[in-house]
Amino acid sequence: MDAIRDFLAIPFGWLLGLFYDLSGNYLLSLVVITLIVRLVLLAPSIKQQKNSAKQMRLQAKINKIRAKYPSGTREAQMKISEETQELYRREGFSASTAGCLPLLIQLPVMLGLYGAIYAPISKVLNMSDAVMEALKTAYTSLENATADAYRIELNILNRFSEVLEVADKSVVTEDIVATLQGFIDRFQIFGVDLTEMPNEFRTIGASILLIPVFAFISSMLTSLFMMQKQKKTNPEMAKNPTMGCMTFMSPVISGFFAYSLPAGVGFYWIISNILSFIQTVALAIFIKPENIIASQMIDETVERRSREESIKKRVAIMKSQEEKTK
């Protein structure tokens, strides 16, 4: 997994570096990339919305199938499953494919961005191997230097003044120092150093806890909105106790990882959650399930009438041919 993450970090680090060169603002660059990712996910999200609307329309037929086998035995469950799958097949509905694509896209993006955020000196600023080696050597010589190799670049930024004192000046030149110092100055938000770990708040200050708190809140917005939407569109599904667990699971996971990982990762998570919420609300407003269902019914009616007309024409042709043979 580390090898995949490091490989994916190369293009995302290059993109972050490109936007950083254009804007001079690392956080803005991270926001722009996250926005691009959400735009890429827009098309599969729309497909997922349409798929959910079709599932809503089929729910009444599924309920009739379940009503036929109320005993709850294993045989009844098998019958319900078989008839439901047959219904899906007739209607051309897939219960799984619509939700997989966004996840498949998000996974490499998340791994790549995390890799770039953890390695801003080599991946974003594109410092040479010689400079990286000099910086790492200087950092590891410091007192209380942590052994976490994967976090070493963030640690270098975090203790840059100390690293600079012992670094090889023939390699870490004044131009490189100016570049790194400028980057460090922009690697903060509201006074929070994004190289720090929120779970170390006892030694660095409680203000960094704002990162996991906002990560939790921003994720909760989408979860609560989806829960309310589910209650309106599919009341039976909303009564399922597991829905309540799912509503809180994503925000808790979001807050936990933002607490356990560097604040830069948590900042990305917050921006991604906010953009996800905006996208979810926008889709709910502009692509309403009832409109999708109405459009599907119209399309199916047109298709059915077309088939009926085609059958009528074939019957008429057959009758005509029979009359000619008489």
C-alpha cells in the first residue's frame, strides 16, 4: 500500500506544486484540487441519484413481493431475493454499480493527496535528492527527532529553524531556505500549523483540535441531510436501525482520522466534506427524485408504445402477406 501511495503522490504532488506556483498559496491549491475531484465525481453522483430514484420507484413492487412471503423463514427470504433479482433484471436496475464508481475514484485520489500532503518538500516543491538527503540528515541529528520516516518531511518543516542550524549550507543554499520558509509561512490556517498532529494538542495547544472538530461537523452535515432525505423518499428504509448507525459512522470516522493524522490531511478532509455537502444539496435541488421518476415513466411509456406499434406493423404485414397468398 505504501508503494501505491508513493506512486500516486507523484501526479498529485505535481498538481499541488503547479497550483502553488500559480497562486503562491498552498491551502488554496489544495482547495482547487479538491474542487476538481468533486467535479470529476459529479457525473457518477448524478448517475447514483438517478439509480436511487429508480430504486424508489421499484420499492412498491418490492414491498408486494415481501408481502407474499411474510413468514420470515429461510425459504421465504430466498424467494424474496429471487423475485427481487428478477424484478431488477426486468427493469434493468443494478443495486451495486451506481455506488461503486465514486468510491473507486475517491480511493486513489485520497491516497495520492495524502502522499503529497505528507511529502510537500519532495512532491510539491520538487526539491532535489541532494537537498532532501541534507535536510533528512540534519533532522535526524536533532534531539528528540521522531523515527517516523513517513512523516519526516512534515517534521522538517515543523522544526525548520533547528534543522537549518545543522544543515549542510553548501547544499541547503539561501535560495532553498527562502523557498522553504515561504512555504512554511503558507502552511498555516488561522494560526494552526498544518504539520502538527491534533492528538498532540497537550503540548502544542488546544486550537489544533479545531481541525478534527470541523472535520466531524462538516461530515455530519451531509449525513444528516441524507438521513432527512431518506425519511422523505423511503420512509421504510429510514426506520431501519442500521441507518442511524450509518448516519453517525462517517462523521465519527472523519473526526477520528483528522485527530490522528497531520492537520494538513484534516484540512483536506474538511474541504472535501464541505464540497460534498454542497454537491449533495445541489443534486437534491436540481435533480429531484420525483422528476427523475416522471422522466423514467415517460421514457418507458414511449418505449412501450413503440414496441406496441412495431408489433402492430408486423401483424399487419403478416395479414397482408396471408391475403396475397390466398
